[in-house]
Amino acid sequence: MPAWESLSERTQDIYRELGTRNPKIIKKLKTKHLESAIRESQFVGYDDGGAYDWLIFEYERRKGQKNWRLGFAGVMVGIIGVIVAVIALYSGT
């Protein structure tokens, strides 16, 4: 596995931690470390196995989770804006 040997120690650690399938350990991984591991894996050529697919899955799961949170926050801000506008409209009369 020359591609594995070419990966940095941090990227190898990320693959090992993902391989445990332990949610508590995986939750501690930072998304920016996952991004750098993806880039490094593609550069080195370690992007054709199951471990890489798991890395991509975890990254996309987090990205999707973030998008849902941002969408929910946007909806809440919109609802609050409408309520404030209605209150301002009726209190000005």
C-alpha cells in the first residue's frame, strides 16, 4: 500500500478513527480535518476504496446537517420578521 504510506499521520489517524465506527470518536473529528483528508487522499491516489467512501459519507452527512440548520434558522428569522412587521403595522394605527 504505497498510497497509504504517502498519507500524512493526521490523515491516517482520521481513517483509523472513522474505521472504529464509534459515534463518540467520529463526532470529535473536525470538519476541516475531514476536508483536508479528502484533498490529500485524492492527491496521493488513495481515493478508490471503502475507507475513502466512508470519509466522503461522513463529510457529506455533516455538510447536509449544516445546511438543514442554516435553513431552519433562515425560516425562523423570516417568521419573526413577519410577526414584527404585523405588530408594527397594527400598533401604528
